[in-house]
Amino acid sequence: MCNLKVVEPPHTGYPEYKVIAESFQEKIDEVRKEHGEPALIACTHADPYYGNIAPVEEIGKIARENDIPYMVNAAYTGGVLPINMKAMNADFLTVSAHKSMASLGPLGYLVTNFHWAKKAFATSTEKPDWTGRAFGKKIPNIFGCSVGGLPLISSMMTFPSVKERVKRWDEEVKKTDAFIDEMEDIGDIMLLGERPHRHHLLHFETPDLWEISKKHRRKGFFLSEDLGKCGIVGVHKGLSKHIKMSVYGLSDEEITAVLDCFRGIINKYT
């Protein structure tokens, strides 16, 4: 990471793995004592492992009180739920267009305010001594070539639907909560991560499926293959001890079909 010294606040551990805002202040004090002033505080809004929503507003307040720039990584929330940078006290926001905005290629956005834009997007001022040629349009802080063409156009075309989609976030959370309850009623299945859950990304601990995989000739691959027979894809192939999934955007009928498939698999092998 460009020789940066990275210090990470701990989470609460199994089974919730929650991030606590106060731990950021503790790390700030630790860094100041050992290395000097922190250059940046970075926090992932919804983590990609358990779907926990971090207390970004509280952390932003800590960043503001300590006069440290603050970046929120919204890769798993931008384009899915409403985001207010001012409420977060965030100086920077990073968003993944290929995760939540249907970009046709890997594409991300860096969003910042007027104060930081001049520094973050400053163009090159270097001139070689012989030719004197300048590259005044090059932004050194953006490594390589910035993405354009179809990935950018396809992402921009989703903006109107994304703007409407985030308004239905509360409905998606309710559907997800109901799905969690139904999944845990099927058998020895338990959600990992915070409760109540506030994001559609779900990580289940699935001992029942793990036990089945030990005896099945296809081992852990049996699960994705049996789900595929029900027309359900996306679960990581070969995994059965833990599974990550989401029912975001599915209708009630489709969610029922997912639950019925899991029930059928459990009943088939136990």
C-alpha cells in the first residue's frame, strides 16, 4: 500500500464481528504516540464478509474532532441504500459501480468535497528539461488509465433506476430479516454478523450442510450443484460449512423458492 503504515481497530469477534466506533479513537491515540499524526481514517460501510453496517457517523464524528481526513468505503452500499456524506462527516466516498450499478467492466468512483477535490484531482505540473512537454491533463493520484467507454456509459445509464431503487431499502431489509428467520428454522443454520441485520449480504454458518458434505461423493460441491437444479446460482462452489448469499431484489415468490430448495436439500440427505 505505497509504504503506508496501516493500523486496524479490532472487531468484537465471533459471532457478530461488529466494529465499535470507540476503538478508532483508541487507535488514533496509539498511532499518535508511536508514529505521529494519522494521515487518514478509512472505514468500510458494509463489510464484505458478514454484511455488518459500521457506525460510520460516529466514526466520522471522531475523525472530525481529531481533525483527520475520513474516507468511507461504500463498495457494498453505494447504489443500494441511501448515503449522506455530510451525515457521515466523510471527506471521501468510494463506490463500486460493477457491484451495484451494473457496469460492464471493473469501475469505481471516488467522491469528495470541494476542499479535497483540488488535492485529490490535481493535474500534473511536471515538465522534462529537454522537450518541455507537459501532461497537464494527467491526474497522478489516479494510477494507470482512468476507465471510460462502455463501463462508464453502462454505469451512467443505471443512475435513474439506482436513484429509485435506494428508496425501497427499508423493504429490502424487512425481506432479508424474514428470510434469515426462515433459514434458521430449517435446521442447524445460524446467521453470523450483527443482529438485527441491516444489510442484504448474509453469511450463514451451516453445520448441517457441512455434515452432509463429509459423506457426499461430491463433497462441498453438492450444495451449489443441488441449488443449481432449482435454478439458484451464486453460492460459492465447494463451500458448505459457511455460505454467503443475498436475496436482494427477489420477489416474495422467488424467496420462497430459495427457502423450499434449501428445505428440500436438508430433507433429502438427513
